[in-house]
Amino acid sequence: MTLKQFYTLKLFFMILFWPFFVIAKVAGIWK
């Protein structure tokens, strides 16, 4: 795996899991 592929994969996972992190953050603030 090249460095470019690694960063592309990392970016893909960040975009994919971003809503979950936002929900967790908001839930943590409002709890």
C-alpha cells in the first residue's frame, strides 16, 4: 500500500464515520 492509498483510505473512513462522531459529541454535550 502506497502513502497516497493510505491517506485516501483514511479520508474515506473519516467521511464514513464523521456522523457517528458528531452524534457522540452532541450526545456527550447534552447528557
